[in-house]
Amino acid sequence: MQKYRGRYTKIGWQRYLYGCHKYGAKRRGIPFAFTFEQWRDWWHAHLGPNWMLQRGNKPEQYHMARYGDVGPYRHDNVKCINA
């Protein structure tokens, strides 16, 4: 089994990132309407196959932002922007 980030496989690391995003939204009271597969496919569609290396909160990285910073995290209410 391939290791990714030390203890996770690539798909395991993706699920970890998804869980962090979903939990962060819940903690802030924001509905999160993405399934894991939708969330992963959204990132892949916007940033390509190396999306995990390009997303984050550093200036040169990208993140998922809601239009007007209102409403749920849902495929028709988010965009990909630079952090």
C-alpha cells in the first residue's frame, strides 16, 4: 500500500482533508452539502490531478470560497480562489 504524507494512502489523505473541511464548516454553522466524491471531483475539475498540492491557505494556494461568503458549501455556491 502506497504511503502518502507518512501514514495515509492518497485516498485516505483526501478523506482526511474532506473531513477537516466538513468539520470546519459545521463548527462555523455553515451547511456542507458535498459528498466526498463530489468534493474530490470539484477540486480535480478546478485544479487538475495535483490538486492536493495546490489547495491550502498560503498566498500561492487555492481554496473553496462561497459566493458572497453566504449560504452552504454546495457545488453551485462555491468558487476556487487564491488564498
